[in-house]
Amino acid sequence: MRFDSAARFAAVALMWGSSYFWIKIVFGGLNSAQFSFFRILVGAVAMLGILALGRERLPRGAGVWARLVLIAFLANALPVLLVELVDDAVGADADMVSVFNASVPLCVVLLCLAARRADRVPARVAAGLVVGFAGVLVLYAPWGAEWLSAGAAVNAAAAIAYGWSMLLMEKLMGAEEGGRAMTPLVLATTQAVIGVGWAGINMPNGGFDSTPHFSASIIGALLVLGVLNTGLVYMCFAWLIREEGAAKASGVLYAVPVVLTLGMVLLEDHVLGTREILGMAVIVAGLILTRLPQRTAPADRTRSADRATPAAKSPAAVR
């Protein structure tokens, strides 16, 4: 695994895994709807500034924007909408919710199989994702949860929607508009901009029930969650998807509960049990399996060498 890819993987895992602690700070002055709006607004402003400094531009085609809106709807708006429609979704068992959140990589694999695109998921990656999910089950042990409930159905639907959004991201960054493919920076910026709209629509649902309170710590946590979590780290995640494919990149979601659990040990005096240690060990083993360097068959190396020779290059290959 290349250093730059490992660095992006670590950044996503550390930021998303530590989000819980930053969110606790923000909820000291903002409610859920207010937090969602201000977090995404901070992220959008930051990413637009970075986009301008990088001299990149937002996409112009209506078709591209339609796909971007669909990605934002699946990853952000739909889960919130489902929770609002189902009364007991909010009260669902926390361990069960964590398991569904970590099931997204398996959803990506299943969606690839349903689309008859199993070639997009190497067997080693699929095996590693299965092992990692087994570790999540051991870590949370949600055996007593109500799996046949509306709350479980909502969380399952949200996991599938998020997995689908990742496949759409992979496809969109592989497409070209005006002779150039969409970059992770542009994708992350557009998602933040669209997210402001989704969060704004949701503001009447509790966002005006109380006056937001901004202290130095709350503003600092918002900046971390907006600029890093919503902006730069999301860009790193999109980068992983573009370079490694949605299935392999989605494995970073298994690292999130590991970071969260270790953070609880460091910051909340949580005492690890044997089951939790075993679960995290299995998760790490699964992640290592997914990210082991893939061996290239001799025929593949020959084809790669042929493509590298000047005679093999076509006009379409040297854009």
C-alpha cells in the first residue's frame, strides 16, 4: 500500500472515528438540526475557498449536477428523512445502529453482485470485508437487539443508500466532462454545497425551536467538523474511492468503531473488555486482508508493459 493512500485512509479513520467527541461539544449549544446546518455550511465555505485557490471550477453540465444531487440525497437526506418518518428509528438500539453503519462495505459488495459487476470486487477484498464485519459483530455484540423492527429497517435502508452513493461517486469520478474527469476536490465541494440546501430544508424541523449558543469550544468543534470532517476528510475519502474502488475504500468504515472505542478509553476512562479487544483485533485483521498489495499476473504485467510502449499508445490514451 502506497504511503499517500495509507495517509488518506488514516486521516478518514481518525477524523470520522473521533467525530463523536466533537459532536458532544457542539451539542452543548446547538440542537441536531442547527448542528447539521452550521457544520455543512462551514464545510461548504471552506471547500469553495480551497477550490478557488486551486483554480478549479464547479461542474457545469445539468446531467452531472443531477447525479451529484442524487449522491447527496442517498448519503445525507434520505437517512434523515427515513428517521423522521419512522417513530422508533431514533430509539433503535445503539449497538444495532453501529452494526448497520459498519455494514456499508458489505452493501457495496452486494450491490456490485446485484449489478453483475463482481469483477469490481477482488475476492481478497471481499473476504477481508467479511472478516472485518465479523469483528464489528464481536465488538458490539448486538445479539439482543430487535432486528425485526422499523428502526432496523430504516438503518438497513440507510446503509444500502450510502453504499449506492459510493458506487455512484466511483462512476462519476471515472467519467469525463469537457475532456477531464471530476476530481475528489470538486466532488467534495459540490457535496458540501448541495448539503447546505438539504440541511436548510430540514431547519424548520426543530432548528428554530431554541436559540443557538456559540462558545469558543463550540466554534472550534464546528470548525473541526466542518472544515476537516465534512470537507477535507471527505475529499480524502473520495480520493480513496477513485484510486481503489468503492468496495476497498469502504473498508475504512470498519476502522471508525476501532478509533471510537480507543478514544473512549483515552477520553472517557472506558475499560476494554476481552470481547472488545477480540473484536478490534478481528477488524484489523480484515482491514489488513483488504489492503494487502494485489499480485499482478504475468499476463497483466505484459499488457501493462505493452500499454507503456509508444507504439501501443492510441490518441485516446494520451489525453
